[in-house]
Amino acid sequence: MKALKIGFLTLAVIYLLYHAANLPNYDLLDNVNLIIHEAGHLLFAIFGEFISFTGGTFFQLLIPILFIIYFLKKDLYSASVVSLWLAHSLINVSVYVSDAIEMKLPLLGGGIHDWNYMLSKLNLLPLAPFIGSAILFLAIAIMIISFVSGIISVVYDKKILFV
């Protein structure tokens, strides 16, 4: 069982690194993240235009974070695996942010580019490539931390982090 868990975690990290190295590309998890992202716009629309735009990305990141918090209390390995979902979502966000100036990505319904709008409002649009790269770096750091914590949980039979 330990070998299967380590093997699964290893394959998941290899896949995510491949995904990050071949941007932009799309897979099934991208579609899940997109649905959550769009739901975030709707949920946060009541708070005004700017918050509605930020709500997509916020909700896209919040959902995996809530799962991570849940699993941290129960099973470190599961939290590590779900953390890879957060890393995947951050990879998507990095692509979206990096596209804020050129706006070449196809948008659902052809609407306004979230990150162009937000960074323009904040007078940060010229920093879009840097911000996108920083988010990608964060995604890779989360992958590494997830992999290491997952391996530790399997090798040392740790169910939760602080025991």
C-alpha cells in the first residue's frame, strides 16, 4: 500500500510539472477549476464589480484550500494529494494573470479578461508577467511541499501533521 501511495503521488507531481512546463494546455481538472471559477463570479457579484471579478480566482483557490484544511485534521496524505489540486489551480491562475496584457486566451462567453480588469484598476497591469511568474513559482513550491509531506506521511505512518 505504501508503494502505491508513493507511486500515485510521484505520478501526480510529474504530471503537474509537465503541465506547468507546457503552458497553456488544458485537461479535465482545468474544466473543474473553470466551473468553480465562474461560480465565484456569481457568488461574489453582490459585493460589487471589482469583488465579482476577483471572486472567480478567489473561489477557485478557496475550494481546494477548504479541502486541504479538512484533510489536515484527518489524514496528511490526503491533504498532500488535495494540495496538488491547489497547485494545479495556481498554475491556471498564473497563465491567466500572465495573459492580462496580450489577452490571447479564449474567455468563456467572450467577456472581460478578469486579470486585465483587476490589474488595470490597481495600476499594476505592466507587472502581469512578473505576478504570473510569481504565482507559478508558488504553485511549484506547493507541489514540492505536498510531495514531501505526502512521502513523510506514508514513510512514517503519520495521519495528521502535528502528532
